[in-house]
Amino acid sequence: MRGALSWPFLRLYLLVLLYFSANSILNVIIPLKGVSLGASNTTIGIIMGAYLFTTMFFRPWAGQIIQKHGPIKVLRVILILNGFALIIYTFTGLGGYFFARMLQGVSTAFFSMALQIGIIDALPEEDRSQGISLYSLFSYVPGIIGPLLALGIWQAGDMNYFTVVMIGIAIFTGLVGYSAKMDKNTEQPVTSNAEQGVNIIQSFRQLVQNPFLFKCSILMLTSSMVFGATTVFIPLYALQLESGNAGIYLMLMAGTVVFSRFTLRKRIPSDGKWHSSFIMGTMLILALAAQCVSFSITGGPIFFYGGAILMGIAQALIYPTLTSYLTFVLPKANRNVLLGLFIATADLGVSLGGVIMGPLADIFSYSFMYMICAFLGVAMIIFGYERRKIFVG
């Protein structure tokens, strides 16, 4: 095996799998625990959204800190921080969950930036989309088993199982992370801390001024809102359905992401050109997925689980496509910072999916909220069309 499937990269993917395995369980346990404690959808959305909102805030600075201190030193510190956050979940309530989500957010900002930038820099251009897709694929693999495990823990009524699982994940992730090795990248230009700080501040303007970054960020932000609303509220929405099971839904969605990212990884555009038909088709799948979930309250389990498969396909395609495109068109001088800002829009979108969609579910219903998500997907179909020469080459 060569390129994105070589052994050094497979070892990094294993670390990704272990690191994100806790979230596949927490995404089910926290909403169920919140409801049992009498929390509203708005409160649950804020607690769940605190994780990626914090990640979004720290991501733009992660690259320069990693460059200054080295990825290994930073990785070991954040793995300790992540382990501490996982232990907090085992003995606190909703207030402790909020604090732990923020600690996880800080940790994830540095963890994901270090690994993704390393993959992008190490692989040749024709393999970038494969590497990004495989990284994201392994972050979704835990979602196949995690939700069912979480429901099993919850239905058992004994949270001691939850404690053992969280501590076990913290220990194994730390062991694998501490044994990881990364070669220092000597090709990146060295800049002073002051210059890096100025670059970051100036780079925020590029979210609007750079047409490539602006379009990709809007698409990613809106799509992530739909993904966030799905992750946070499906465990609660499924309780209202006669034949709906949140564990099966999340397992189907994660399994589809894994299968699609592996089988379609070579079909994801990786040529630095904007493919309007591909982007618009992906957004159509996203809109159909949300509408199927919305209609399942009356249409039944076929629409519910069909929406899971469509949502998984959309997740499998959107992120690696946009990320790969940006690696070609962004200026190399501050590419890593701008990529950090782009990834931060994905984090913000998932966070807003809980914070904004939670009140809509409280005021109206889960079905109405997912219908709004479908309308957002339709709007992105139109926004994804592009024929300007700077985009298509």
C-alpha cells in the first residue's frame, strides 16, 4: 500500500478512531441524560454545541502553536486534557457536562488541525482528497457501534458501565497517542509570533474577501447546521416515532459515511476546479435527507432510515470535496490558517445546529425543525452553482 493507505497514515487513522470514539457515545447519552433531568431542547442544544463552538474559537490559533512547539508535545498535552474531560462526565451533571464539552473542544481544535494539516502536507496533490476523506472516515467509524453501545448503557440503567467505558477510552487513546511519531516539517516558512498573530487577524477578512473561501465556508456552515441538528436531536426525535430507533439511525448514517468515503474517495474531485454539478447534487442529497427525516413522523421508518442513508452520503462527500478544493486555490503563505478558519465554519455550523434548531423544536416540533433544514439544503443547491472563470479554471 502506498500514499494515503501506507502504514504511517494507517497508524494516524487508528488514533483518530480512538479519539473520536467517546463522542459517538456522548452524542446519545448527553441528550437522554438531559431529558431525564428535565432539560429543554434549548439547554441540550447549548451543552452539545459548546463542544464545537469552543473548537471553532481555538482552531485558527492551533496551527501556529503546533508549529512553535511541535506536534508531538502539543499532542501529548491535549490527550491529557481530553482524558480529564472524559473523566468529568463520569461524576457530574449538566453543568459539568458543559465544562467537559468545552475542554473537549479545546483538545479537538489542536488534535484535528495537527493531523489534517500533516496529511495535506505529506501527500501529493492527487492523493489529498483521499487522505482527507480517510481521516474523516475513521472519525466516523465509531459512530457505527457507539450509538448502540450508548443505548445499551442507558437502557441497562447502570451508569457504572458508562464510567468504565469513558475511562477505558481515555487510557487507550493516551497510550496510542503517546507512541505516535511525526516527522518535523522543515519546508514551512518560519515567522515570528507577532507576524503570525497579524496573519491570523488579517485572515478573518478573507472569509468575506476571498471568493473561494467565502463560497466554501457558506456551504460548509449551512450543511453542518443540518448535520448538527441531526446528531443532537435524533435521539430525542426517535422517541416520538412508533418504529424509530436512534441507535439504528446513527449506525446507518455512520456506516454509510464510512462506506461512501472509502468507495467514492477516488471520485471526489481533486483537481482544483469547481464542479457545480457535483456540489449541487450533493446539496440535493442533503435536502432530501432532511426532508425524509421530517416526513418520517407520518411516513414511518422507511423515510426515517432512508434519511439516515442519504444524510450519510451527503456527509461523506461535502467536507472532503470542499477541503480538497481549498488546498489548491488558497494562497500557500497562509493556507493553514485559512484552512483552520474554513474548518472552524464546520464546527460553528454543527454548534448552531443545536443552539438554533433547539428553540425551533421547542416552539414547533422536531418535524418542523427538520423541514427547515431541508429548506436550507435547497438554498445551498442554488448557491453551489458557479460558472465564474476563477472557479472553474
